[in-house]
Amino acid sequence: MLTMAMLHDAQRVLTGVINKTPVIPSTGITQNCRLYLKADCLQKTGAFKLRGAYYKIATLSEEEKARGVIACSAGNHAQGVAYAARDMGIHAVICIPQGAPLSKIEATRSYGAEVVLVPGVYDDAYAEAIRLRDEKGYTFIHPFDDYSIMAGQGTIGLEILEQLPDVDIIVTAIGGGGLISGVAKAVKELKPSCQIIGVQAEGAASMYEALRQDKIITLPQVGTMADGIQVKTAGSLTFDMCRQYVDKVVTVSESEIAAAILTILEKQKLITEGAGAVSVAAVMAGKIDVTGKNVCALLSGGNVDVTMLERIIKHGLTAEGRVASFSTVLPDQPNALATYLAVLSHEGVNVLEVYHERSSMKVGVGSCRVRMVVETRNHAHIRQLYSYLAEQGYIIKE
């Protein structure tokens, strides 16, 4: 079982190994509470996972270390295990889902681990890691369903209470449940009045459904930009921990996650991955009653591909009404496009992209379809734009 003695021992072992990441007051993210951000996206390896992986490997016997270690991960646990194994001179094999971000795969290799790419999602990588463990005799390092892993992750809870003793609510992501289990145990033992809220992506809500149905379930499929919490089946140990110590679990949509990533980037100048931003997404989307409270949202990771970040930013801008895409049909004659652009200019939008199409069978002879991507202020501005275009005789299709 997970004990406070284990949590304090993990804190002792990790001292001088990990960064004690800051708790940062937010600037303008929300107005109805005092929001603070625990920035473990600034941790070594870019995510909280190093805490649990390092402590687990440090507590192995010499015989277990000599056999080498194997793990499965969407990327962050992989890097944590690889980093810890290199630091202790242990051979590491990591099974990673083939669709994991390239940056996480390459970072894992850079720490010296042997990487095995597995078709599918986390659960498929898990099955392959277990097969290789049985075949080769490696010591398996579970990403979440292990009390030593939970103890390492729980050091975040100890740090938050040291850094923000007046905290009322702690909000954190849930994938398999190791992070929230450790944090919840630490916090509830030392400050029972503090609420612990878990957040999952709507497309990978395995713990949410398990708690709702009061039994561990396996989702038929999962899909979310928050790849770090894309887990079909919650852990059995973590399920019990969440039932005992977690106050509530909520879910957030892909648009809400993208909006949170964008807001954190703009307001706090911090880069977070999808899993790292779901805590803020839940606060921004009003999924939790935080009015007048001291709220700490855990930014659990910042390992995101630049190309993925670009797509997420575009998604976030669209979700916030700061980018709009629409089309109309214009006469194929001189000045028609210039006149249309002048109308757009009247409403104060900035044109980002123009697509001019004459050859489509859906467009009559003598006409052309023009699709615009424009920069706007918000959803109200978009509605105002569409209304004005309609007044000028343009038929708009989104």
C-alpha cells in the first residue's frame, strides 16, 4: 500500500535529482478564483513522470537492476525511465505506441534507451512490454499502477502544500491514475479539507467511466490530442486510490484542451502538451466550482511536437473565435474580389489566406468560389462580420 513514509522517502531520494518546480500565480486566465500553476512542465525530461520512474528504479534490488528494465509509455514515462536508467547505469527498453509524438520518441532515444515502436495505443505497447519482459527477463516499470510510482508522483502534492499552504483545490490530469493517486494521498493525509479534482479528455475517459460505473472498464477505443493520458483501462490500484481520495473527476473536450494550451502559452509564456493543459481547461470551461478559492492547476508536462503545437494553436484560435473560415460565390469578373475584400476590411478583419476556385462543378460558369481564412477578435466579431456580409448581399457558408 501507499504510505506517507513512502512519500517522504521518495522526496528524500529525489532531492537533488529532480527540479522543485515553481507554483506560479496565473495572469488573466480566470477571474473567479485565485489560480496558481504548478509548472512541472519545467521538470527535467519535460514532465512529472521522472519523479515516479526514478524513485521506482532507485528502490529495485541489485538483481532486478542487473536484469535491465522495460517500460511502456506514450512518451513521458519513457523519458523518465530512460533518464533514470542512464543515471544509474541500467539497460532500458521502452515500448512506445507508434503514433506517439516524434519529439518524445527521439528524446527517449537520446537518453540511451532501446526504443521499440508498437502499432496502436498505450495498451498495445503495454502488451508488448509484458511479452518482452516474460521473454527476456527484464524488470517491468509500470507507468502508473505501482505504489512506488505513485509515491514519486506524490512528491508534487508535498511540494504544493509547502509552496501554497492555503490551497483549497488541486486540479490534475488523469491517464492511468498514478499521478492523482500519489498527489491525493499526500494532500488528503496532510490537509483533508483540500479538494482533489481529476480531469480526463472526453475521448479517453477510462477513470471517469470506471468511477461512474464503480468498476474498472476498458474503453473500446480512445482518441485525443492529450496523448499522455490516452489510456483505455485505468489501473486497479489507482482505481481504488481514486475511489478513496479523489473528490471528483471531470472531462474536457478537444476544443477546451486546445484553448487552454493557447491561453497558457499567451498568458504565462509556458508550453504545455495536451495532458499538461487539461487541468487549466477544466477551470476555464467551468467544469469545477472554483469561485473565490485558491486553486492550483498542475501543468504535468510540456513535451509537444512543434508541428503538433502549430495544429493545436490553430485549433485553439478557432475555438476562441479568433480565426474564422468561410466561403462565398463571386462573379468571375474584374474588381469582384477587390470589392469583397473591401467589405471585409470594413469589419476590421485581417485576411490570412485566400483560396480562389473556378473549376469546381458546384460553381456555375461565370462565377468563382472564394474561401477566406481571417483573423477576428472573438465569436461576437464573427457574428457581426457574417451579418454585415449578408447585408451586402453575400451568401456565406462556413
